[in-house]
Amino acid sequence: MQLYQSLGYEVLLEPQAPEELNDECRSCALALGLYRVIFTRPARPGGA
């Protein structure tokens, strides 16, 4: 996250939705606890 921010991006981290995992991974609580979906976009001028 800090790397993207240092490159001038806004960053949003969202938890991994269980329904988005492959069937063989759905029962793995560790995967759901560790993985995040990363959304980035160029930072807006003025930080707004």
C-alpha cells in the first residue's frame, strides 16, 4: 500500500470475497484472512 501511495496513487484495500475464490480455496480461512483486493487510481490534485 505504501509503495502505491509513494508513487502518487490513492489506494483502497478490500477483503477477499469468499465467492470470488476458486472452489478448492473457499474452505481456506487463512486465504480469506490474508488476501486483499487492491484498487488504485492516480491521486487527485489537492488530495480531495
